[in-house]
Amino acid sequence: MRWAYRAGYVDDAAYLDRIQRKRVPSTRVRDAEKYLEHEEIDKLLSGMKVERWKLLTEFLILSGLRIGEAIALNDSDVDLGTREISVTKTFSREIRQISTTKTEMSERSVYMQDELLDVCRRIKKFEKERQLMYVYRTDLFMSDDYGKYISYDAYAKYFRENAERFLGRRLTPHSLRHTHTALLAEAGVSLDVISRRLGHANSGVTRDVYMHVTNKMRDRDRERLKSVKMLDIC
């Protein structure tokens, strides 16, 4: 319209100065909000009926691995004895084959806390049962029913549909990585420890999610304290 005014096609464009552009949150702010609260995790997992995808969802929440890193894991990479997950490769969706990790820092060992250790045991048991049922062998930690790499697209579609159905939110599997960050932040784990666990040398997104969660915790604490009476003097 300003161009039309300057070109003489309209007589007055002064009203444009009164129009305010709607503020759109930055990508980082939007990313910081793309994590699941505890009750949302319970709703989502309770609604998932495909056991393989439910186990994978739990694994991603508790480990913080990228979906490609999880797909690429061999069974030997997940050592229940040492409680270590060795992340040295990833499944590239673009070329549909295994490649090196995203960055040098992405190559790491992820410690299995008790909940993650339990999920990994259940995954190994589930995979062995499927191998007996469908008569195949595989070196993968998680595979399809032919012993091949699980499908990123199939899981992403299942996750999106279930997140929308049970949570009313449009989310991707990467939100589970943000959820992992949020859960650790709530548990009081430092940003440096979280970044190393996620394989980030210096992640702005990790920092934003961390600060977003800790700020929410601070607000909740203030709300709890607001009505506390310690010297209830009449």
C-alpha cells in the first residue's frame, strides 16, 4: 500500500502507521516451550498402544538421544553391566544410512540412571521375543520385524498423531529431547552436565529450555510462598 501511495494509485496511506505488527516468538522461545510436562508424559504413554513405539518414546525421554542416534544403536552399544550407552553414529534420514554423529561432541557415553536401565532391559527383552516370534536375527538394539532399522517416518507419524490426539499439541520426536532437558533441569542437574549428556558443545536451545524451566520453577516457588504465614500474629 505504501508503494501504491507513492505511485499515486491511492490518496491516503496514513492508516498504515496505526497498524502494529504482531510479535511472533523467536524460534528459540518456541523451542523452549516444546517439551512435555509430567502429566502430559503420563497421558501420552498411557495412550500409546504400539509397544515398540511406546518403548522408544520412553527411551528417548530418559536418554535424551536424538531419534537418529537411537535408530543407529547396536545391541552391544547398550551395556547393562556398565550402565553405559555408547553413542558413536546416527541414522541419516536424508541418505537413509548410518553416518557419523552430528558433531564431535555428539560422540559420547550416556549413563543409564535406574529408570533408563529398566527401559533398556525391557527393550532388549521385547526385541528377543520378536526375534523368536518372527524368526530373524539382528545386531540392532531396536529393529523392525525383519531385523532392519526401524522407520523414522513411521515413528514420527505415530508420535505426532498420538501427541495431537492425547495432548492436543503438534509435536515432533525432537520434543522428547527438550523434555529430557526439562526433566533434568527440574531435578537440579546443572546446564553443563545436561549439555555434555546431550552431546552439545554449546547449545543455545539447551540453554533456553533450561532457563525456561528454571524460571517456571521459580514462579511456582513464589506462588507457593505467597500465602505462607510463618508469624501469624493476631
